[in-house]
Amino acid sequence: MTHDLTGVWDGTFVQPQVGMVTFLATLIESGGALAGNVTEPCITPGCPMSTHNASIAGDRSGSAVSFVKRYEPPGYGYDTVFYRGVVNAEATEIDGRWSVPGTTASGTFLMVRSSKPAEAVAAEERTKEPAR
């Protein structure tokens, strides 16, 4: 498999007692190292933020993908989440499990490569941001 994972990914994860949560991830792959960011809605009751931002750091070896998601700023839920998954042969889907270190919290996730160019998705996200 030689497909690069760099790009925009639409994702979902399933959280117990909450259900399915959607997110948007931008990945950059370089020499097997993964970096990027995630934007997702805040699902915690009473959360003062409408969306969470998180950074991603990890790696890929063949079809195995693993990364750590760190919320910025931490709080209003989990601070750090581990993801382990498998990318399909076409590098269009990553499927796996997430877990929170030091807890029993875990679930499944799925990421699907977006058909839109990264610039178009970024522009759409900016239009959703509240005016300051």
C-alpha cells in the first residue's frame, strides 16, 4: 500500500451513553509519521464551547494506523484519546477503536476520506465560526 493519508477526513466515533459523534480531521503523512487536527462538536452537557479542537500525532506502518488526539484546551470531556485502526487498500477509510488512558472508556471510530479539497472544507468551516 503506497497511498498517502494526507487530506481531509470525515469521521464518526461512538461514545457509550452518548451515541455517534461526527468530526472533521485533517491529516498530514510524512515518512510514516502522522500529524493533523480535528474539529468536533462539544457533547458534554453545559459545555460553554460549541466545538472542540484537537491535535493529532501518530504513525502509520503498512495498513496499521495509530495516533493520539489531544484536546486544545483540555477539559469539557477528555484531554487525551488514543486511536488504533486499519486503513483500507485504497486509503479511503480508516476503521478502528479509540480509548481513554487510565479509564475503561472506549469505542469504535470510522474515518472516510472527504471528496472535497482541503481548501474548500477549510473555507466552509470558517463560515461556520461565530463572528468575533
